[in-house]
Amino acid sequence: MTQNLQRRRILLGAAAAGAALTLNPSLASAASPRFTIGENDFLLDGKPLQIRCGEIHFARVPREYWGHRLKAIKAMGLNAVCAYLFWNYHEWREGKFQWEGQRDAVEFCKLAQAEGLWVILRPGPYACAEWEMGGLPWWLLKAPGDKFLRTRAPEYVNPARRWLSEVGRVLGPMQVTHGGPILMVQVENEYGFFGEDLEYMRVMRKALLDGGFDVPLFQCNPTNAVAKTHIPELFSVANFGSDPATGFKALDSVQKGPRMCGEYYSGWFDTWGAPHRRGDNARAIQDIDAMLNANGSFSLYMAHGGTTFGLWGGCDRPFRPDTTSYDYDAPISEAGWLGAKFRTYRDCLAKHLQAGEQLSPAPDKLPVMAIPAFPLSETAPVFANLPAQGIDDVSPRNIEQYDISRGLVAYSIKLPAGPAGTLEAANARDLAWVYMDGRMVGTMDTRYRRFSVNVPARSKETTIDILLYTIARVNFGAEVHDRKGLHGPVTFKTKGGAAQELTGWRIRAIDFDADGVLPPLRWQAARASGPAFWRGSFQASQSADTFLDMSGWGQGIVWINGRCLGRYWSIGPTQTMYLPGPWIKAGRNEVVVLDLTGPRVSRIAGLTAPVLDELHPERDLKRPPSTARPRLAGLTPVHSGQFASGPATQDVKFEHAARGRQLCIEVVDTFDGKPHAAIAELALLDAAGQPLNQTAWTIAYASSEESRKEDGGALNAINGQATDYWHTAYSNGAAPAGPARLIIDLGGATEISGLRYTPRQGPEGVTGRIRRYRIFVGDKLVEG
């Protein structure tokens, strides 16, 4: 055996750790003498180690509070923490790596080790985690195409390898093999949901090996995708929020080794405009008991969610931006509070401590203070503070082509005198306000694929200004190819006339860059109308946590003492912004607010508790009320069938491919016999059986949606998250009229060869699992 071959087999044994139903313990132990993966157990110094892990993202916790949160995790009864690295957080500008201050991952690992916690590192390159673009850097989007991310394309692999090499340089010394706390390192993240190129997983694995990682490497996937991308070279763990037995069974089918849940969901994340999510505490405790009693390991996602400070929040697909609060209904709250849920988890885990282990005391609650309401009376109108220097282009392109990362982008053009008409862009990511000679005439909104505005008649040449705001890049699915800005061609069409392309645009931008840095602003004492920055201050004699009440404002961004606190949107569910005490200084504290729609009251107070579940849809951008109703009479289904019972994802192939812009699934009956239907995920398949890109999809019609007792919105059926679901309305007490129907608009005529259906997850007997169904495809299945 050559030396290289011997080394390859040793590394293979360490990384595979029991994969493919075969395990060679001697090879597994050779690469990492302290921590190895045996036939039935994780082994630390040769002794079984049951991993009780909790997820915490150091980027979402003020550095000053890292120690406090780690103490709370230890006190809960956990013995390890999962730590994500977000590539774009450390390399926002290509080739410029940042590891200092809030980004000091090494210091976080040292603090975890000091608390007696092991670390499981998750360096990507793709992370998801409701983070901007799933952690991928925006500058990757300068390359052409919409299918190269998370593939073996050189424009992705080469920078990804460079990133993982940098991770190895910085964090390699933190491995347990070098005296540090890192036990295992994850390769990619839930790739089985995205693709099935096994060689891609091998390329990512090799990049970590080349970076100097010599501890066991692993991959994670949802239960129904564990087998899809499993390779012998990587140990597999399963992600789920219920039904551990099925998750562990999926692992047993591909490998021999200890069983671990890589993400067990304590709650769920929130998106703007939808109810606050909560986890099922009683079921979680039962599942954790079951996993530990079965000699399994787990990682709690999240143990502590924290806050997505700055502009780092991501966006659910097809386009549902995530809130700044990442409270997640985790046992350790956004502000580090330890309530009833924490005590429940602690009591459960106390029963599973190993010999010699004992629970550490919980840390004290950090001080909280109220701040009396203070005015923000100085203003700086956005249009008056755009940079003088601009970019001239024939037709608008995505902002990445202009080396603009994110922020506010203003597009200007002259429109000659003439009759009324419709101005329409090919795309507008994300929200845009259209002005004619300074007067707003309409909005564009990517949530509803609304990219056109009616423009009135003009007696003279008029200036059209379009102010575009980038909220967040999609962090999940093929839609991570989320290029921002106004996309041309932009056309103008009068009644009865042909659409004419508008050319000759002037483009100016305020790029907030990595940390949401404020540009120099010209302040005025007068109150502004329209989009503007607002400035005020408050006095503080102490540094304590508080929650800024933003319910009187519209939509925008907040800065405290020059630090970007995050985004707010008074549509809810979050009405407050968590302001950590260490970011408040003694004396005067300056607050700047960017408000794009104008405040109702230009004052802010600091509250002693957050407001996480208060919706105000009336404060959203105006759009015409929906009069949509299905138009299926006389149509023949392109497919009729019956799903299998249970929670497994199922692929259905149509007898003949169908082409159309809209697809309707009509529910004939459900397995529980009740009149309510639910869908966790509905993907459509192309001729090769691969899921179609969902970027342009919207919900054209839903027979009903549950919105009071839970978030059962129809968008949940096409957002790529199997944990949530569309559920027909039940809290109103009324029996549903007619069959449950969901109609999806695909944004254009599309060839559809089949579908992929994921039932509502959970134990047998949950409501809504569809039995018989019918599928209709057409260009216009909805009228009104």
C-alpha cells in the first residue's frame, strides 16, 4: 500500500464513520485519536459520548453576550454547540476576509471550550439559516446564469475552495486534534434538498480536507433526503422537527454508526406579514427523550436564536423576507431570557446526564430598562442625499453588474408628453416606489410579481424616478440566484398602442455594504415627506437591554450610534427591535431611522419586553383587493391520482406533459376524512424529473388559509420548507365550501411533466394529508 493510498483510507475512515453499512473502527480512530465515530457510539478518548448539542450563531449575538449565552446553553444540560460560519459575513467583498470583533470565530470557540462545551462547526460554503443569500456572497452573482451556485461550475467551486481554505487557516487549530473544542465539521448543508450531484459533495469534502481539517466530516439532510446524497466518505445525520424514529430509520438504511439528528427544531422563524411561530414544547420533550433513550444524539435548532442584526436577514422562497428578530421560540429567548421553555428542556436533559455530569447554575437575567419616548425631528430626504455621481446605462441591469451590493437604488429617465399609459419592468427586486416629477404614482412589489404602474397623461416632458429598496436575498433553493435591482427592459404602453422600451437611464445608489454603514447625510430641521432619514437622540445613565418600539413607523432600517441595528416593518409580526445594553453608551445616544413610507408618529420609546406577535396588514403597501376565483368548469384534469399515506415525499409523473402558466391541485378527499387539506411542499417537475425554478411563482388562488390559530398561509406550500405547511382555514368554525384548491401562477407558460408532493409532517393522524386529488394546468385557471 502506498503512503498516499494509506492516508486516503485513513481520512476516508475518519470522515465516513460508519457509512454505507460498513465501518472500520481502526481507520476511523487513526485520523482523530481523541474523537472518533464507532459502530454504535461517538467516542471521546475511547469512551461513548452522547452529543447533546444546541445551535447558536455568534453573528446573531452581541460579542459582549457570547459568554452569557454559552453559560445558559451549558445550564440547559447541553454539552456542545453548533456554530455556523456565514461565508458572506467574512468575505463580503471578494478576497477581503474579516475575522475581527463580532466576526471572531476563534474567540467564540475558546469561550465555548472554557464553558466545557464541544463545538460542531458548520462552515458551508452554503448555510441557509435564514441568512442573506444563505451565506453565499453577493458578488458570485456577477457571473452569468442561474444554475451555477452549489454546483461544480468553476465560477462557484474556485471561490468556495478558497473560502474553505481560509476557514482551515483560521479554525484548523481549534480542532480537538490540536487541543481545541471542534469535534466534527459539516460539509455543505442540506444539499439533498437542492441537488443530487454526489461528485459535488466529494469536491466540497476534499476542499475541507485540503484546508487541513482532520476531524470527522459529516453531511446533514432532511429525513426524506438522507439517502439522496449519502456517500460513504461522509457520515450522515438527519434533520427533522418530529418523528425521530423515522429519521433514525433513514440513517440506518444508509450507514452503520451512531444516530444523530443534526437539526431538531425548537420553534420556527418568522417572516414579515405572517403570524409569529411557536414550537410544540410537549412534543419536543417527548422527541428528545426518545432520541436519548435510543442512544441517539441531537442538535437543537435553535437553542438560542438571537437577532439578525444589520442587513443580514434572509428571505424565504419564493419571496417572503425574514424578520430581524430570530427569537425562534427557542428555550433561550432573543434577549437571553430563561423562561418556562428553558426549564422544561433543562428538566428533561437532567434525566440524561452521564455519570459524573451535573447541571451548572443558570446565569442571571441581564438588566432591562425602559427609555422614555424621544422625538426624531431632523430629516434627510433620500432623493436629496443620493450621490452626485451616477451610472448611465441604456437599460437597467441587476445591481451586481454595477458592483452595488445592496441598499437604495434610484433610477431616473425622461418621459415625453403624451397620454396615460402603463410603465412596466421585466422585474423589480425587491420593492420600488415610482414617482412622476416628485409625486408618487405607484409601487412595484416582487412579493406579488407586480412590476407595472399606471402613469397619468402628461402635458410636458416629465421625470420618472424609481426608488428601489433591496430587502434581502433568498436563502433557500434555486432562488438563491437572487439578483437585485430594476431589470430591463422597462417599457411604456398607451391604451391600444405597442409597448415602447424606455432607454437612457441614470442610476444612483446608496450602497449600505457589509455592515449597513450610513452615508454622509445633509440634515434639515424641517419635517420631510416621502422616503427620508430621521435623526434623534436619547440620554442614558446606564447600559441595559431595551426594545425599541417601531410600531409608529412604516418600513426601513434603524441605526444606533452608527451601528446598524436591523430592519423593521410595522406590518409585523415583530413591532420592536432588540437593542443590547452594551451598544448603549452613557450620555447621548444617536438614533437614525430610514423610513421609506413615512412614520405615523416620529417618536421612539424603549420597552422592557418585546412585541413579537402583532400583525397590521393595513400598513402594508396598497394593492387591489383580490377577487380571484377558480375557472375550472368544463376543464379536464391533466392528471388524477391518489397519494400514499404517511409523511414521505412522493413524486408523481403525468401520463403526458402539460403546458401552461397556472397549475391547480384540487383535493378530492383526505386520509383522516376531515374537510381540511394541508400541503407541506408542492414542487413541479420538468421532463427530466427535476424541480422547476420557483423564483417567479406566486399563489393565484387558495380556497382558504388558516391565519388565526397558526400560519397556514398558501405560500408555505411553495417555500421549500417541509416543516411548515398550507392549511385550509379552521379557526372560523365554518365548514369549507367546495373542494380545497390551490392554484399556483408560474410567471409564464411552462412545461410540466409531474409534481413532487410533501405531506404535512408529524405523527400519523395529523389533519390535512391528501388522499385523492386532481391536477389542472392552463394559462388562466383564475378569473377576477
